[in-house]
Amino acid sequence: MILQILKHFGMNNENANRAWIDFKSIDISILKLHMDTIEKTSHGEDEEEPLEHLDCSNEAQNFTIHLCNILEKFVEYSNISHEYSKMHAYLERAYFVQNVFPVVTNFTHRSVTNYLALRFIISHLDDLSHFFRVLKLSHPDMVPVNADHTIGLNKWEHCTEWISHYMSYPLGQEYVRKMLPEKHMEDIRNIVRTFIQDAGYYVLKQRWMKKSTRKKFITSIENLKNTIEHYVNFLKNGTRFSSYMTDFHPQNESFLKNALDYRKLTFRFYLLNFRALEDEEFPSDPFIVNAYHSPGVLDLRFGIFLPPVYQYGRPRLLNIATMGTTIGHELGHEIVAFLEDPENFDNDTLQIYGEKKKCLEEQYSNFEVKKIGQKVNGKQTIHENLADLIGIEITQQIITRFLKRGNENQFLLPALDYSTEQILYIALAQMWCSVSSKEKEQLHHDRDVHAPSDVRIAGILRNLREFSEAFGCIQGNFMSPVDRCAFRLRS
């Protein structure tokens, strides 16, 4: 890749090869220093390398003079001199910083300059021309295994994906103001209320728990707070993020300059406002289709209020099915958290709960992640699988109740021979569609507390009797097992 970049800039073979050899030599030296740093500064599991004070108020010595010069340029470039001093700073990874200057002095000024320029280019391949984006795609080893987004080759794809990834807040503000009127929000509120109310009814029916326990349980669910308004209002009302966007003035001449200007502006904003932001939690991406659980709080993110998860005007049951994989799952976590507190239960109840967990753990431990040829870790993923199971059972309870009301909730799709129930399961399953590389699948398997998406959706639906009945599954096949796991009381 480096040789291709150098030749693209007009270097002849001899000079390009020389620059490439210098690049490799510097890179190897810095990598060795990095490994030495890890070895020499290793601390306990919960400890970090202590910060080192950099004092530029007196005459600097040795490597310090270089750091003080960098600090001064950084403060001036970021325009933060009214908040931060040019004279004092604290260094992370001080051992590495102290030793990197002696390393680079072994090379000529031209070699180091070329190295830094090439490193800059490699870091910004996505922000450069079509040639560089093609180059990156042809060298997948340059893309981290856990990369969370990709940049398209076509200019429109490039711009759209870049704005979606890096400018999600202003994009979110525009979306909320133009595409999420109050009538849509009221419809969403009603769906969320339906899930919370049904979660209480769901608990009430679990007669394997004592009545007093169920009452206590229902009270905790009824008192759940949800963040449905928080992120929408945060985007709708502008907030302090709006002010820094007024200083961003993109130009047509250079996409790279626009990208660098925006990142500089964003970095400066967070640097100057980090104290004010410490007590507030802002999602890294307003469009993220996710939710989070903490005891007593249903933390719903903005992305689940957008198509294809939610769409105003389509059948209500369809929105309930597609939103159920997220809202039901987080309610499942609330129920699991209550169950995991031994003070809430007697020994008999805890024993039954333990049996339900064991059933699910053993079942998932037999599922294979086909891409890597390994079994799911049922123990590692048990709490997420429990939340999935409870969530689908609550969602199914709502679907069943709505369908019993008569034809008002029945709907079909033209030219498709599917019943209402089948359409709901298909839509629900589509929420789990994803593609990942073998390397990413292995990383997920080793570290993640969630099972892979295809296992999660197959796992919950095969345990749902109503799914098997809707599709006429033959008992004993994979999606209609003889022995199912269930949290709810079997009817």
C-alpha cells in the first residue's frame, strides 16, 4: 500500500523504495518501543500507568523542549488558551513519550517527515479521493476487525455514510424537527405504555411465584422510568451542541479539509465542555437502534423510533412486533434483575427460577455458530438469552390479546400468501438481520455476552409455541422442539 501511495504522488521507483524502507524502519522502531512500554509499565489489573507532570514554565531540557513546543502549538491550533495553559500538562504513557524522541533522532529529518505524512494519509484514507478508498478496500488488513462503519466508493455513498457516522447529532436534530411530529410521539408513547402494562400482567400470571412477590414485582415495573422523551427533546430543543455547529463552514474545494475542520471543532467542543458534560449521558449516535437497562430505568434510544423498527401509519401490531425485540428485551432485563436478588424470593421460587435458567443455558450451549464452527457459550450469554425469552413472551402476549379483539387488527400483504401472525414473525425476525466476517464472529463469540443474531432469533422463536402453530412446523424439527424452554407459566 505504501509503495502505491508514494507512486501515486509521482515518486519514481528508486525514491519510492527508499521512502518505503525508511517507513518500515521507523515503524518497526516505534512498534518495539510500544511493546517495551507495555512490558516496563505493566500494572495490576485495575491500575493504570500514573500520569507525569510536564512543566514548561522553566527552561526545558532534553526531550521536554520538544513536548513543550508541541503543547504550545496544540493550544494555539485548538484555540483553547483561555481554558488551558501552554506551560503545564499531564502525560499519559510518559515512558513512551519520553523515549520516542531518541528513537526518531536515529533517522533523517526527511525520513521522519515522510513517515508522519504517510501515517496521516493512512489514517485518512476514507476522507481522500476515490483512488485512496479503492486502495483501502484492496487492503482489508488495514481495516480493524471491530470497525463499526465502512465508507462507500461512490461519492454519494461516501458523503452519506460520513455524515451519518460523524455528524449524527445535527442530522438527528434535522430528522426530529422534520420527521417526528407530536402525533408520532404520542403513538410511540402508547406502544411503550402497552409494553410496560403488559409486563405487569405477565408477572401477575407467573403463579410459580408467591402472590406477595408478584405484587412487589408489579409495583417495581409500574414505577419504571423510561427515557422516551429525553433523547428526542435533547435533539429537538437544540442544546449546547447547536452552538458549536455555527462555527462549521464546509467548502466545496476539499472534503479532507472539511473533515479535519469538523473533527477539530468537535474535539475542541468536548475539550472545553467536558466538565459540563460529565453528569449527562449522551448517546454516541442518536440513530442507534438499541436500548439499555439499569435498575428502575428503561433507557430507550432514538433509533428504535425510526423505520424499519417503527413507522407511523402502518398496522399497530407490526410496530409492536418490530419494537418488541428491543423494548421487550429491556423489560426482560428488569425482570431478571428482580429475580437475581435473593431477598425477593423464597427457596422454592428460586429453585424453579434456577431450573428455567438451566434449561436455557443447556439449550443455547448446543447451538453452533456455523461461521466459526464453535458452540455458543450458554453460560456467558444466559442473562441476555433470558431477557430475549421474556421479551418475546411479553410481545407474544400483546399480539395474542390484540388478535383476539377481532378483524380490526388483522392485516395481509398483497401478493403474499402469509397470515397476519406469519407476517408479524417475519417482520420481527428481520430486525435481527446482520452480516459479519469470520474474524468479527470469533471476537463476538469470545467476548460478547450476547449470542450471535441468528442464534438469538432462532432461539426465542423455537421456544414459542405460537410460532410453530402459525407456520405449521412439524413437532420435533429444529424450530418446533419437543422440549421447549419457557419463563412464563405453561398453559
